[in-house]
Amino acid sequence: MQDFDRAIRSTLSDARFESYRREPTDAADDILARYTWNMALSEALYPILQAIEIALRNRINEAAAAEFDDPWWFDRAPPLDHRELAFVTAAKAELTKRGKPVEVGRLVAELNFGFWTSLLDVRYERVLWPRLLRLAFPWMPRRQRTRHDLSRRFTTIRRLRNRVFHHEPIWHWHDLPRQHAALVEALGWMSTELRDLIVSFDRFPSVYNAGVTDYRHQIHAFLTERQKL
């Protein structure tokens, strides 16, 4: 059994393995239970994180294209400054490298989540906002509909998204239910229909509320069977 534990630790790395330890006396099965629960939590968050990323880029792009009467609005300064223009240039180069045509739709999809959330920075207060607020976030309550509130919300979302997409621990975040509720709300600001669709099969509440106990039982059963081999 020690050989199995060492192999898992070696494969995951000591640092990653230890990030799932709560107490110095935790057994390996406790740590592995948290690891597998963390995977389940991340899996459960993936649909809404994916939906938010796609909705944000399409809503901002459509709103800006209409406001500037130019489908290639992101290809010039203003409205973009040199930092975001550099991302656009890199995205074009990546499409060309892969032999893909540099089209608006492909370019919008190639630009990452960090690019789109950066457009909510204070640097764009007068260039993009508040002109795009109603078009990009039509179902956000008017009293909340400010660039500042959007930037704060999507900065938090980006932090969670990066943890999940980079396979980092989130199991120990005590405010995960609140963050999940904030994800649902933010998606609804952009599309009530897409929000309702995602919520209809959203597994996060059940996975979170079930806790680590089921995974501890499964890990214990797995290790018990393995000892018989």
C-alpha cells in the first residue's frame, strides 16, 4: 500500500498532494478523498464557467460592433489601447500559424477570457462604458449596472475560472456556494435563457452539499480492494 501512496504522490507532485492535507495526521485516503472531491467540484462548475466565458465575449463583441458600426472594432485604437491590441495581434498570428482564416468569429473566440475581462478595467471607463452596458448586459438591474460592479464581479469569476481550468484546489474555499450563486446571476445578466438551460442540469449544489464523505468511502473501498490484489 505504501508503494501505491508513493506512486500517487510522485505522479501528482508533493506540493499538489500536500495542498489537500488539512491536518498533519491526515491519512493518505483522507487526502485522496479531498483530491477526488475537488475534481468533482471542478467538473460541476465547468458548464457554467464555459457558458459565462462564451457569453461574455459574444455580448461585448456584439455590443461594441453595433456601437462603433464596425465588426472589426477591436482592431484599432481607440477603442483599444496598446495592451489589448497586442493580444489581438497575437491571436491573429496564432490563427495564421494554424492555417485558419483570420475572421471576426474566429478571432473573437481566440481571444482569451483575460482579454475580455480586461475591457472592464477603469482604462475603458470612457471609451466603452457606460455606452455598452445596456447592450452587453441587458438583464443586469439598472442600479447595479456599472463598469465598476462588472469589473469586480468578473475579476472574482476569472480567479475561480483559472483555479478550475488549471486544476488547482478549490475544495477549501468556504464561499464556493456564494461564488456559484454569483456565477448564475452574472450569466443571467447576459442571457436568461442560457442561465436557465445551464441551471437545469447544474450539479454543483448536490456535489458540494454531499461533501467529501462519499469520496472518502469510495477511496477507502478502492484501497481495500487493491490490498487484496
